[in-house]
Amino acid sequence: MPVPIIRSRNELRAIVAGWKAAGETVGVVPTMGALHAGHLSLVRAAKAGSDRVVVTLFVNPRQFNNPADLAAYPRTEASDAEKLGPLAVDVLYVPDGDQIYPEGFSTTVSVAGVSEGLCGTHRPGHFDGVATVVTKLLLQTGADRAYFGEKDWQQLQVVRRLVTDLDIPCEIVGCPTVRESDALALSSRNLRLSEAERAAAPALPQALDVAARAIVAGTPVAVALDDARAAIVAAGFRSVEYLELRRDADMAPTESAEAPARLLVAAWLGDIRLIDNLPLPAVERARQAG
Ligand code: PAF
């Protein structure tokens, strides 16, 4: 069954109102298209958790700090719609530009704290763009639950914060990162890697894994991070933009393996910027295993 495509927010609202009047719950999966197995896992989670599922597809210009990146972003609506057909998605919402940013639009949602550092430092304005469009998509869809991948861990924390702060009645569900068999996290950017770059790319998750284990085994954080940076560059990456250990609770930098924390990295492979993150294995489990 082809998925119905809706382009107007009023039409979407009328459909959702009908579902809610019938007592049905609504899940939304916000995307920028170029759907891969990671997105489809979010759709499956949404299908399992809600009566109705809306997938949104909007390439949001306000979250691109680099115009070349926006221009190069894949636009694959027809094949995206085809991928959603077998998953019985109820609506694919592909808003026209003016449905999100009408003439005179002047509001920015800006989340302090969790959006600072990491991608927030290296992509100025990015999280303002994400927070603004996600707020609009949650309000336009009226969804009860929204599904986001843990691969964009900092984005997930920004979305959680804004929903809490703005009293948006939507539960945010984080879903595990989907990886290739060689551990590379799925990303639409992977398609732009050359053959040699694709072969080098798994060094990123491997370096995180080695560093996470080393930290839990007692290696000082700074040493483990230096080793990981060296391994990533030795594998052929051009540079490591950031590599940090941050606490799960509040995203604060930490030097300790005691509280739940994760490593977050962004690195350049040629002209492609890849990000990934990995939680530290629980200290207790590692002690028992050792
Ligand atoms: O993760 C994404 O694809 C985008 O940042 C999102 C959440 C759809 C907002 O444009």
C-alpha cells in the first residue's frame, strides 16, 4: 500500500483530529529523508508503541550551518515513500517550506546547557534550527510520542529538554543506534564516502569501543582519549573535531567512569563529517568480568 503523502499542516491536523476523536494514539518519526535502516527501526518502534504513525520529511534549512552541506543533502522523496509502504505508515508528512516557515517567521527555540559544546560548538546555530523545527513538527502533528535515534545523542537531549521546558505533551523515545556489520553507525552521509573512506570508517566505532573499555579498566580518561584520537587519524581520518566523555544525566564533561557516561565523537573522513557515541560499559559489570 503506498503511503499517503500530505503537504499541508491543516490537512494533517484534520486527519490527526479524526484519529484522536476515535481514541487512537499517534507516534511521529521526524526525518530529513534519505531513509535507511536506522530510520526504519524508528518507524517500527513507533508502530509498536502507537495506533497511528506519521513520518515527517523536511530538509530543514535552519539546521545547516554550511550551505554546501544543505545543497548536497540527498532529496529522495519517491524512494523514501516506497520504503515506508511495507511498514504501513499512516501518513508521510512532507510540508511545503511555507508550512514550517511562513512569511514573517521570527521565532527561534534555543535550548541552553545540553546544546553547548560538542556539535553545538562546531555547528553554530545547528541546535537552534533543530529545536525550532522539532517544536513545530511536534505541535503540528500533535503526536503523543516522538522517536529519535541515539546516534544523534546530543540532539536527543536537546529535544528532551525543550519538550520538558515548553510543556509539550509528547513522550520522547530514544532508540538504539543501528550499525553495519562492521559497527559503522548508519547515516545518510555514509553514501557519500569513497570506497577507501568506507573501508576506513569503522575505525571510528572501534576507537570508541577500545577507549570505553580502557576507561572502565582504569586507564585515565585523557590517556584513553588521546589514544583513540591517534587511532582514528592513523586509520585515515583527516581530523578529530571532538572526542569527549560526558555524563548521561546532564551531558557535563567528566573524568570518571563511575556514573553512567558516554563517549561522543565527530571526525572528518575526507569531506565527510561522521559522528558517533558509545556508553561506557557499566563499571560493575566490567569488574565482575575482570
Ligand atoms: O535527525 C534529523 O534527521 C533531524 O535533525 C530532525 C530531527 C528530523 C530535525 O530536522
